[in-house]
Amino acid sequence: MGFLMKIAIGSDHAGFTYKEIIRKHLENQGIEVKDFGTYSAEPVDYPVYVRPVAEAVAAGEYDRGIVLGGSGNGEAIVANRIPGIRCGLCWNEEVARLNRMHNDGNVLSLGERVIDRETVMKVVDAWLATEFEGGRHERRIRMIDGR
């Protein structure tokens, strides 16, 4: 990370524990984090917490976003409904790096029920540290964004 990032984060109840761990981890690195909720493990509907994260990233208010749920699938779907968002569901470091290098991913989706705690932290760190390669991938990003 060449600059201090601003990260938006949000989860449903199934991703709440990891959200809290990741939020604290990022804040301990001096990264500004906006927590869009949820704020407990009580059952909630994930679009309520994921959509505002994606909208804030798309609006340029935050550099990147992280969304979490049980599998991360629904969260990725919601985030990707917002124009300008390229949310990737990542489950290991290599997939996280490729999401950034090839897809210029700006939202990371994670599943608390399918990734162990040690791996999830490695995924987050790899995703945040990896830059977009550009080059041949620029054309594809423009195509994704309809430009």
C-alpha cells in the first residue's frame, strides 16, 4: 500500500465476528475504517449492510470495501449490483492477489463460514497490498464498466 487507505466494511450476522477482527486489524495499521454494520450477531438481512459499503466505494468516499457473510456469495452479488464496483469473492491469497492485479477489485467479499481465521487475515492483507497491473487488463475493466 503506497498510501493510507480509507476502507468501508460491512457484514451480516454470519460475518460479524470476522468483520470485527478485520476492522481492528486495519485500525491497528493506521487505516481509516468506516463500519457500516451490522453491530452484533443477531440475524439481519445482508443487503442492508453491504449495499451502503459498495455505494460508498463507488462514490469515491472510500478507496476500497470489504463485505462479509456466511459464504460471501450473496454479499458479492449485492456489491456487484452497484455500477463501478468490481467485487471478488476470495478464499485464498492467490485469488485475492489476482482479484486486484487482473480485475482491479475494489470490494473484497469473504465468507466467515468457509475460511479459517488465519487464512482470512492473509487474504485481507494480500488484497490490500496488491496493486492493479493495468496493461492488457485495462481494456477488460473498461468493458466491464461499459466504457
